[in-house]
Amino acid sequence: MTLYTLTVKSEEASKEALLKTFLPMRKKNITSSVSATALKLTVPASYDDGNAFKVIYTASTGATVKALYTDGEVELTEDTEFKIIDGALNVVSEGNKPVTKIKVESEARVDSAPYATTQYTVSVTVSDPETGALITALKANKTAATISGKNINVTMPFGTDLSKVTMDYTASKMATVEIDPEATEEDEVEYYDLTDGAKITVTSEDEDTVNVYTLTAKVADQFSDVKEGAWYYDYVTEAAAAGIVNGKGNGIFDPEAQHHPR
């Protein structure tokens, strides 16, 4: 029989009280910086609207983090919500009280001294409204579209179902994009019906510029690997046109593979 000695060593409590990061969730255009005594946030103009958001922050191990306001304080948790109102960071649970400082309190005392604390003065800078209202790139089912003026054209691979297409686009910073017809969601994926094309309206953040794009989608005439002159060309083309087969996707039929009617 072999006997083993098990030694359990508890982790020493941290005596530091530092805020390391403070980042709003789902607000990717907000930037933040933490210095020795200050927390600075820079937000787009359209975020100064009172919409609530949560934050992800990191601090010294085991430290307690609190938001201070004029007549009180509240400990932060993963569910604490904030708002940007009139250029100030507000804590929702306290009746939208403007936050003046973030306080970090250490997990352990330094000898017999009080717990270590560090306070960070909070400031918010609201950026000037962005003026752009452009679509700069668009892909439908990963096929890149061409943009000419207010016209967007995309030719999808042969066999594509235009009634169920995904779209990814890049627009001017902070611009609002509206697509008609609206998307339908299936398994957390948004699909668009581009059978009759779509209208894309882009509005600048300052709301002074509105551009309306016409998106036209069509399907290629044939599979890229089914060439005219091949003995099976007419059979494949007619079967695809009748909706009997749709190939392997992305305009590929793969003549050597086994195909099943859809």
C-alpha cells in the first residue's frame, strides 16, 4: 500500500485595489481607458440616448467594485445596468443617478490597516455625430456584390434559392441601415427574400443624409462545372430549371457525384 500526503494551500487574499478594464457589453463603438485615478469613456453621439447596457470589468483578485454617486454607492455585479444620459454615466438601479467615481476595495487588509481602496473619477466624452450614409461592401450568401452609385448587383451561383439568402454588409460608421423586405429568422440566422430584390435605406448618425440603394439579385445561368458540349449538359440544365436538382451549392454541380431529386 502506498500512502500519499495531501497538502492544501489556500490562495492568499489580494491586498490590491485596482481597476484594470471597464468595457460596455454590446456597445462596440464605446472606448474606455483606465489610468491611476481616472476612468474615461468615449461614446458615439447616438449612444447618448439613455439606452441601458451592462459592462464587463476586471479588477484585482477578489476586490469589490462600486459605483459612487452624489448621495450613495452601489456594488457592481454582472447584472448592473448603466445608461449614458446628457454626457454622463448613470446607474439604472439607483434611479439613473450620475456616477461620479468607481471605487475598488481590496479583498484583504494590509496588516492591521484598513482595506486598500482606489477611486477612479469617471468622465464621458460624446463624439460629434458621424455624417456618412454609404454601403461600402455587401455579400449575399458570401457572394460579393458590385456597387455602382445607388445600385447594388449580385449574381448568385446557379441553383441558389433567392427567397432565402443571408446578407452581410459594411456601412458608414454609426449609420442606420434598414432593409426592405425585412429579414426572417431561422435557427438564429437572418434570411432575406431577394426574389424581387430589396431596398436598402442608409441614414447617417446625424440624420442629415439618407441614401436609398436598389439591390438586384439574380442567379447564374448554369453550374460552373457543367459546360456546354458535355453529354449531360441538357439533362442537368433542364433538371435544375425544373427544380429537380440543385447541385452541391455555390454554383457547383459535381457531375461525378450521386445526386438525389430534391
